[in-house]
Amino acid sequence: MGNVLKAGKQYEETHVHEVYEQIASHFSSTRYKPWPIIERFLQELPAGSIGLDIGCGNGKYLAVNPNVFIVGSDRSSNLASIALQHQPHSVVVADILDLPHRNGHFDFAISIAVVHHLSTTERRREAIDSILTTLQPDGRALIYVWALEQGSSRRGWSEGDEQDVMVPWVMKGSKKSKVTSGQAPSDQVVIHGVEDKTFHRYYHLYRKGELEADVKAVGGEIVEAGYEKDNWWAIARPKDVK
């Protein structure tokens, strides 16, 4: 088991963490609108609640509900730096499998599009356990992962496709051309240009029911679950709560 976890960590360092460090600014510019289920979860929290956004990215969910306080964390220091703009909330650089928080201390947690970047079943379940362990006995965690069943999306994945995939992220380059009067477009001279650059990120695409099974495997209890925007989501109670 130890060798499997070590191999997974090394794989994710190359195919997840290093990629997000490089694309952080461009990635952040595309992430600005809260998804409905996540917004609902945050808005329904009691005023004064204290919680976590584990894998907060650029921090777009930190300010959704001004009546709660959130400590965000992300493995990418570049994304964490961007998230710091959402004051008065706090942001730290941390790995989901090595969170610096006190166990059993928080009212709620969200972890959006993070767990699916873990490259083995063992590591994904360890991540879910790590999330639930931070919660008070009556706390709740909302977890989102990409779905395999995306037949209606531009990606077109569906049941029967591979679950472990590399997903491209394309950063568009820029080109400036020098054109003289009467010159045909084909004769333009490029005087400065930056080529497009493609990065590939690892994802595990979750089948229907798989997220709930992973929660239960670490002793958690499902409160509510569903499908939204090509994602499976689940609201879970911490383990050992009856």
C-alpha cells in the first residue's frame, strides 16, 4: 500500500500540481461564477459558521455568503495567492492529504473539483476521510467530482469510456503581424509571436454511485447527493455520526 500511495503522489506532482502552478492565472480568469448547488449549500449555512474550502483555487466561493468565515486552502501557491484577494477570509497552501487544521473543529467544508485529481482509489478515499475528519459531529461537507456520464457535454464521455484520463488545458498564444499596403494576408510577416501551449491534467471520472461508495468506505454518511453540470456531488456527515 505504501508504494502505491508514494507512486500516486509522484504522479500527481507531475500531472496535477505542476500543471496548476503554470496555468494558475489563466485558469483563474475562467473561474468566476458559482455553481447553483454550491451556492445554495453556502447560503443556507447559519450565520457565524466557520468552515473550509479545501482546494479553493482562485477563491471564488469564499465570498458567496458574507455571514460565514472560510479558511481556504490549495496545493497551488499561485492559486492561493490569487484567492487571498477575498478578504477577510484566510487562505493557506496545503495538500488535501495533509491539512493543517484541527480535527473536529469546523461547521462545514466544501471541496470542489479536487478529489478527482487523486490517482488511486486509496488516495481518493483518504482525501474524503481527511475532509470529514475536520468537521464537528453535526458538520456537513459538500464534495464535487467530474462525472464519467457526460454524454451531452462537448467532452462526450459516457459509461463504457475510460475513467482515468488526461484532460488538456490550452493557453492561447498571441501573434502580431507586420502588413504593408496591398500585401496579401498570406504574405504577412510575423514579427513577434507566442505559440499556443497545451498542458495535460490527470482526472478520475466518477461513475454514478462511486462518490457515495467512497464516502461510505471511510465511515461517512450521505445526507444528499446528485448530478449537476457534468459533476457528481454529495453532502456528507463526518464518520461515526448516527
